[in-house]
Amino acid sequence: MPIRRRRRARAQTLIEAITGFAVIIPLALMAIDLTVLVTTSQSNEQWAELAARVAASQSNEQNARLSAEGCLAKAKTSNIVQSVALEGVEYDLGKGQVTIKTKMLVNMPVPFPFLSQVECHASAIQPIVATPAPL
């Protein structure tokens, strides 16, 4: 009888290990996707802030848009970051601020059926520094 108990215990251990790996592996892959999503979202926020600083040093909305687009064109793309694009520019002289909205397309490194590509949106506000003081 002791031999049978050992076999049952070994089989039970094997089944527990297989079941555990079936749960742990997808969780680890989701953790990789979550890490990439947080990192790229932070990167998008930084690009939006940089584009807003560049746009705030321009004298009108057209120049602000062109300079923000030029700034975002310098963003390096990769297999994960597909693109960084300008969504909108609000150049408000009344409030004395410029608002930049950006969109980053992110390809997940471990694509799941419901999560293969994500859009990260960011906005940044900077005070306009290129307007002359009123006389």
C-alpha cells in the first residue's frame, strides 16, 4: 500500500503544478503588458509636455501647431510604440496658455485577443511666453 500512496501523491503534485502554471503564466504575461502600458503612457505625457513647451514659445496658433508637430516628429518609434501624433492645439491668448493633446499608438508585446493595440492620450498646458506685454 505505501507504493500506491506515493503514486497518488506524485500525480497530485503534478496536477497541482500544471494547474498552477496555467494560472501563473498568463498573469506574468499580463504583468508584462501592464508594465509596457504604464511606461509608454508616461512617455506620452513627457512628449505632450515637451510639445507644449515648444508651442508656448510661438507667437500664434499656426506656428505653435507646426512647432509641436515638429517636436513630436522627433519621437522614436519601435515595435511597441507605433506612432506619436498631435491630436489638438488650443492657443488661447485670453488665458495666456497653450494646450497640447497627443495620441500614442502602442502595440502590446504579448497580444491578447482583447488587448493587442492601445491608444494612449495625453494633454499638457503651458503658459504662453511669446506674447509681448500690452502697452
